[in-house]
Amino acid sequence: MTDALSDALTDASQARHSAFWRLPAGFDEVLVDWSRTGSVAYVEAEYFGGVGEENAAVWRDGELVLGPLHLVEGELAPTEGSPVCQALRALGISAGEDDEFTAVGLDAHRNNDGWVS
């Protein structure tokens, strides 16, 4: 989520969701609406040198069904997988030989600029 996109999506009349770093204020309500027609995940990951943090949640049928889940720096991922992997699995992603994060290509870029370009 770039700063520009976050600014464009933020509803100034809503409070920012404290469980996430970059979820625009009020955007969780958009995710609720979208989830009425199919499961939706919101994920955040910040890594440097293999060390980092993740946040994730999944909505389905207008309800929060997973999370918010958090993995903070220095904490071992739970046996069921990192928050992002759990969220992707809830969307039906099968990891195969990789984890779900890698299976869907979330490791393709190291920063937002890479995703935007």
C-alpha cells in the first residue's frame, strides 16, 4: 500500500484500525463489503535480511473470519504458519513445495516501488 493509495482510500471520518500499520481508516468496511461476493484478505509484511513482521486478516460473507493475526520481529511463526500464509490458505491457496507467501509470488518484489512499476 503506497502512501498515495492509502491517502486516496482513507475515510477521514473513521478511526484507523490499530491492528495494522497501513490499512487506511475505514477501508476495513470496504473489505467487509467485498467479502460478500468472495473471501478477501488484507496482508502486510515487512522484511529485511530475512527478519520481519506480518499482519493479516480474512473476511468472508461480510464477517471477519481470521485474525487480525500478527507476527512480530524475533517471534517464531506458529506451527500453522505465518499470518500471511494462514490468510492465503484461508483463501484456498495451496503451497505445494513452497510456503503460500512464495507460491503466490509475494516474494517477487522487495518494496512498494517494485509492485507499482
